Amino acid sequence: MALLDDVKSELAAFEGDSPAAIKAQAAAMIRFGGGLRPVQNAYVIQAVFTSLDAAEWLQNTLKNVFGHEAEVNHLTRQTPNGPVETYVVLVTRNVVALALQTGLVDRRKQQVRGLPAEVVNGSIAQIKAAWRGAFMARGFLSDPGKASFLEIACPTEEAAMALCGVARRLGIQAKHRTLRSSERVTLKDPDAIERMLKLMGATRSAREWTGKRSDGEARGKANRLANFDDANMRRSAKAAAEASEKVQHAFEVLGDNIPDNLRQAGQLRIDHVDKSLEELGKIAEPQITKDAIAGRIRRLLQLAEKTEKARASEGR
């Protein structure tokens, strides 16, 4: 979670956006973090975050940009994997006015199930800000070294479709899927993930994620090569041991009737079970090639097999 927390903190510290983009980010944070909630006979606006920096950004923006007071409540929830800290941004006054300002409801006072129209049809800066806000609210990022993904849990199918649609305007293909009744928008291509992190404003985290991912892939490749080499060595050792047993049997069958060059090759195989054919060729006197010593051992075994068959025929 450390890298994910760093990404959200970096996004919360992003500066230089236009007022329209700041409003788009706030709208997305509220929409994906919770939204408009009925409480008794009234409504509240609520957004839940795992990042304190994200919660405080929204609290300050609601006050300084929209003119509404919000409180941040700290909650601790116990899970099988340990306690989870959450921060709830809550607005209880002038809720309808804020809902209209942020596009949570349209001018007919109907709740918007996707993203506000002014965001979907807005500038590229607004779209980047909307993705930034959605990720700060419900975004997830794979740890380096594992299967790559960037994912946002969405409150509705319409919100997921809207997020995919605006991603296309950024030149990125995001996939909408339903997972255990939860709507998700996912990126799996590492290059697309890196680009989206940069577009959202997490340039430093993008470099860190890419660097760690590359290191993990290099280690994974090295481990695969090592395992491959180990498997090859085991297979070679097994083959050499089997060949040594066959040569020993050939010596017993042939006795003294073995040509000197075949005897030398066979004896090397018996005396140096742990060595490869190439190594046996180098210690032979004079030195011979790997193919030559393999050929001599093969002829030795064929000669022994032929002799055994001839003796078997004579015994009949």
C-alpha cells in the first residue's frame, strides 16, 4: 500500500490546475468517494478516502472554491488483514446547493449517475482532473513485480462508462468490467498505466513504479533462466549417469574385445560421470570433439548390443 499512498499524496499536492479543472477533480472525488446520501429526512454529501491528504484536499477545496464547510472524520475498520484507516469528508449544510455546483444533480434536481456533463464534454485539463479525483477516491495500483494493473472502483455502471469514455479522449483504452457486483475500470498495459499516472499528475510515482517494475521483471527473468539452467543440469546429470551404467554393461559384455578408441571413450564416461561430453573430449588424450566422443560411446553401445543379440541367437 505504500506506493499507492505515495501516488495519492502526490496527486493531492498537484498544483497549477484551472478553476474548472479543480471543480472537475472535486466532483469526481465526491462522486467516486460516496456522493449524495439520504439520512433520515434530509441529504448529506459524503466521500470516503484511505488517504488523509486526499480528504484534506477535498475539505479545503469545498471551503475555498465552493464556499461550503466540510468536516473530516477519522475511522478505523478492522479487517482480516489488520486495521484499515479511512477518512470521511462530510457536508451536512447547504447540501443541495453543493450538489448542483459539483454536478451531483442536474438542474432538474435529478441525481447524475455518471460524471457531470460539463466534465465529460470539458477540456483535456478537466478530464485529467476527473481521473485524478476518481483515482484519489477509489483507485488501486499493482505492486511492482506483480501483474500490472491500475484500477478504479466505480459507484455505478454509468460512472464506469463515463470514465472509459473520457480516457479515450486522452488516447488511453480503459476496460470496464463487473467484478462481484462491483463496477471497475482497469488498465493493464504497463505503458498505458505509466502514461495515465503522468497525465493525472503523479510523475514522480510513475517513474518509481516503472523503475521497480523493470527491476522486478529483470529479477524474474534471471530466476527463470536460473531455473532453466538448473533443469538442464539435472537432465544432463541424469543422462550422464544412465550412459555410464550402459557403458559399464557394455564393458562386461565385450570383455577384452573392444577397440582402443572406444574403450578410452567409455572409460572416460565411467570415470567422470559429472562431466559433459564436451568436457570429456577436452580431457581425452589426444583431445577430441564433443561429437567425436559421443559417436565413440554410441558405437561402443551398439557393438555390445550386437554382441548380446548374437550370443542370444547361438543359445537357441
